[in-house]
Amino acid sequence: MSAICLAQNVVEDDPDMLTEILHDILVGEQLTALFQPIVDLKGGGIVGYESLVRGPSNSPLHSPSNLFSVAARCGRLLELDLLCREVNIRAFARQGLPGRLFLNVNPSSLLEPGFRAGFTRQFLHQHGLSPQQVVIELTEHYPVDDFEVTRQGVAHYRDMGFAVAIDDLGAGYSGLRLWSELQPDFVKFDRHFIQGIHGDENKARFIRSLQEIAHELGCKTIAEGVETDEEYRLVGGIGVSLGQGYYFARPSVAPPRHLHSLQRLQPTRENTCYLPRRTKTVECLAQTMPAVEPQVKVAEVGDMFSSMANLKTLPVVGEGDIPVGIVHRNTFMEIIGSRYGRDLYGREPIVKFMDAEPLVIDKNQPIEILSQLITSAGNFNALDHFIVTDKGLYAGIGTVMDLLREITDLQIKHARHANPLTLLPGNVPLNEHIDMLLEEGGEFVACYCDLDNFKPFNDYYGYGRGDQVLRFFSRLLVETVDSQCDFVGHIGGDDFMVVFQSGYWLERCQSLIKNFDRDVAAYYDPKDRLKNGLWSESRTGLPTFFPVISLSIGATVAADGNFSSCHQIAAAATEVKRQAKKQQGSVLCIDRRNEKQTFKVSCDELSATLMKANERLV
């Protein structure tokens, strides 16, 4: 019998013994604090840690579920909840962990008669922490019956400077109403919807919808339970802000302060953004600036600002050169320059007055990524600064003004060659990209995509609806590819090109055709959808029936030096595309070293055909 089953049996069979064990745990504070990193999916850095607790390892109350179940049964849930806060705050402060502490709180504790207002803030003060460093997580596993009291409790935390998060959204009782009522700063998506999301379109749609709501509400989102690279890439591509799970790190008594493995994980780009491989990186913006430790006194920082008139910001760097915050001159001087400000706060550590959520970015990131982070944050101005790191370690300070100077030239260059309708790059950057890949010598696949029967559709419904179809298809392309390494270009009209470097490119084409065939009919009028097409004049002026728009893809594999220029690849891809257009419906035609293989993707045997094709191409 497993330890978990044994514990569950004990919970059910011997309540008196469990009551005694719970009493000993509470009196002796026999709880262990664990921390799991919460990671910025765009920047790759650790923004904070969720605190977790475990009972004694040899106890049937070791697991949190058993521990809290017994506490609820014994009427000691509030006592346990407050002890967990105390243990977690003490352990977090003792280790000097960077970023924010995400502290789990049972919403029902806000309703308990014995709830002590101000307890958490008081304990934070004892350990040199501020409410601004803490996010109160309200778990959704327990029902919330009195929303008004809960809302008042959350308002109380906010007034003291705490941020608020809803944990496990979708797993509990209150769901979207709790989100609507409390308007939290963070929402955590339950692991059920994250695990396997790359293979479950329903989960992806659900999270995509919630992400759109969060964006409208100005709420940051956290994907829980991220365990695989595919899950990470998909939730990042959807736009989820933060991630947590075994993929990054397991809960630990001594968690990592930075994650070297995330160096290879690049942020996803916006749908209309093209990031050339040969671009400037954030390193060109980094300036060497002095830094201070978190425990440096406020008075010392004030002296530094007074003696250095040009010092606008001061980074706060913790143990091992890990940046933990930033002090902004204007905000700081308002505090210390106020009447009695130096006397009141001069001996306090600067960690209490720093910005605990500065923008931190690795020096190797393209400057376009930094621009996206800043514009999406919405709270930067021309005087603001950001911290530059090198493999997670402090490397310098950059200014938004310097970034603007660098990014302007690139934006002008990109806009000059972008398609004005879809904002995707056109022929010039496409050819540059292909020539660069040929120069590097790696394998890639160039797919020429053409919409069949688009011209009759455009003539019949007008260019306005035709433009809608082209924008729809461009969005579909960008959603289908791996934004870390694939390239999407708009050649002109209804012709597009995708250059795949990612794995599973054949499956991506399968998904592209499937989703296109599923959604394109929505752009037809109902009467034409019933006919599965429309009647219009042909090129000869005769009435002709044109089926619903379909998709032809001609794929050309470049490997082992079989092509020497972008023009050769364009010619080969065009020829294969012609072969695809000779077929009825949506078709993928593959040309690999003069071996043409054509697949009718809309047939019932789609999956089996692609599986066999993969076996032949391996």
C-alpha cells in the first residue's frame, strides 16, 4: 500500500490520533517551507516563489491535503493558515530570495472570528520584508459563500500594499465570479488545463480565451504545472505572462535563484513582428552602474544620490550578483527628502523602498523583444531604466531612451519591406533569411502557400472581405509555426511562404490545413456555405461554380547543400506548389531531393497518411 493511501486511511479511521498529531505540529511549529520559482515566460528570469508547506516526513499529515483536511475537521484551519504564513515568511527572509513571495491564504480565514488583521504585515516587518514583496494567493479549492466579506478582506490587503492572486482558476467552486468580484493582480491557470495543452485544442482554446480576458482586465497570468518544452512554448505563444512547474524547478527548501537552462528559451514574438537573426542585442544598451546590496541603509543610498547628480537609478543586487530590485531617484528622494524622512527611514534597509519588480532582461536578447516588454508593460517613460543580466547575473543598466534610438532604425527598415495588410515581412527579408540559412548550412523546409479560388471570392464579395481572409490566414500561419525559429512571410496577394526550422513541420502543415478548412467557410454568406461554394464569372466570362477556398502547400526540403541560393529554393517551391494546385481541395505536396510525394490532406485517412510520410522522410 502506498504512503498516500495509508495516510488517507488513517485520516478516515483514526481521527483522535490525527487530532493529537495536528496539535503537536501546531504547538511545535513542525512545518517545513518549500519554494517553487515563478518564471517570466518572456524574459526568462525568476520573478518570485510560491511558498508551500509540508508536515513532518514521518507523519500521516505530511501532505498538505491531509494536513489541511484534518485542520478543517478540528476547527483549527485559521491557526494552521497563520502558522504557514509565519513559517514561509521566516524561511523566505532567511534565504534572502529575490522577487516576490507568493503566499497561499485560505479565503475562509478572512471570515474566521479569530482572524487577526495586520498579523502578516507585522511578521513581515520583523523579518525585514515589505508588503510590496508579497502576493496573497487565494486558493479556489474552498467555496466562497460571502463575496462581500471576501472582497473587503482583499481590499484590506491591498490597502496595506499586498498584491492579490487567485490560485488554481478553473479547479474550484467560484471560478470566474471570484475573478470578477476580486479583480486580482494575478490569476493562476489550473494545471489540468496546462498539462498536455499542446495536444488538446480544447484546452488551448480555453486558456486562450481566459488570456484575452486577463489582457482586457490588466491582470497577469500564471500557467501552473508546466512540465514539458511543448507546454512551455504553447502557453508562452498564447501570451501567458508567467509559468510555474517541474519544467523550471521542483519545490525545494533551497530553491534556485536563477535558471541556467532557460538561456535557450526565447520569448515569443507578437503575430505581426519579424525578428531578423542578425539584429542588435540588449548588450549594446548596457551601461556599467554601481549597485547596492538589499541590506544597505536608506541613508547611505541617499548620500549616493546626493553626491552623484547624474545617477537616476540604483540597482539592488543580492547574493551571487542576482538583481532583486531597483531604486528610482525621483521616488526615493520624495521619501527621504520629506520632513523627518531621513530620521524616520535612514536606518531602514533599502530593500523596503526598492521597486521589487524591475524589468530584467538578458544581454543576448534581441532589442525588439525588449521593446515589446516595455510597450506591453504600459508604465515606462523616457527616464525609466531596466536591468541587464548576463546568464542571470547583474551586468548593467539600460535606458529606454537609448533603446528608442536603436529600435527606430530597425523599425524603419522592417516597415519598408513589410506587407501593409498583414504586416508580415515581404520578399526582401524573406530572401535574406533563406540566404542566411543556406550560408549556415542547416536543414530547413520552405513551404509555398497559395489560396485556391481566392480571386473569384475576392471578385464576388469585394476586396474588403478578401482582405479579411488574408488576415485570417496570416494569423493562422503565425499561430501554427514555432515563433522561436520559424519564419512567416507574405509574398503578395494570396501567396505566403513559411520557412520551418522547428521539428514536427509536417504535423504543423497538417494542423494548418485542418484549421483552414474548418474556419474559412465562415467568410462566405450562409447561402453559399450551403452550396459549399459560389457562382461567379470565370476568366472567359462564363458562369462557373467555384468551391470554397482551399489551401495548396508546396514544401521543399533544403539539406546537404542541395540548394545554393534563395532563388533556387523559390523556383523549386513554386514548382511543387503547382503540383499541389492540380489536386482538388487542400493539398500538401512535398519535394525532397527530386522525390515528390503528394498527400490529399482533406481525406479521412489524414493521420495515417502523414504517419507513413514521416516514416519515409526520416
